[in-house]
Amino acid sequence: MNSSRTTLYKDPYGKKLMGVCAGIADYTGVNAIWIRLAALAGLPLTGGIIIPIYILMGLLLSKKPPHLYADPGEQKYWQRVRQNPKRTTREIRSQMRDVDRRLAEVEAYYVNNNPRLTAEIEQLR
């Protein structure tokens, strides 16, 4: 999974300082305020090691492309992919099975209620 949508970026559009917390929030799907509060709460617990890590991430992370997602639904989809790719794959398979089942129902309806169409399909077999 080496897509630009599965990469951690700093977010210059939702930033307060360097955009690192906003980028982590975008990556995980958690509200940025909770990431910022966790970073502040972690300052005394880690002896301040968060500050150099934050600065290093701010310098090394690429900026988030301006049009990475087409809409909020796509953003949520990619956040789910990053969180649990296997679950997302199962969800997509389930949706495709449902679409296939519904198409089969539509096909059966039209074929069963249209004898001329049924005869044409039988000629093709």
C-alpha cells in the first residue's frame, strides 16, 4: 500500500504550529484537538521528548497535497483503510456481493417477465 492517500503528511491547512498534529489527526481520523491535547498531556509524562520529536516530524514530513481527497466520504474511506485494511477489504467484498445479488434479482425480474427476451437469451446459449 504505497499510495499518496496512505502516507502521513503534515497538514498546513489545519495547522496551529507546524501542522504535525493536524496531519496525525487526518491520518488517524481522530479530531485534531484530541491529538493536540494528548501531545500536551504527554509533555510532562515523557520528560519533554515530544518537543524534539514534534520538530523533527515537522521538518521531515511532506506537506499534504491540496486536493488529496475528492470529498469527505473519500477521506473517511482512506482513514478506514489506514486503520484496518483487512476490515475495509471485507466491507468492499460484502458491498460487491450485495450489488451482484441485486443485479441478479433485476436480471431475473426482467427475464422472467419478458418471454421474448428469455427466448433471445436462450438462442445465444
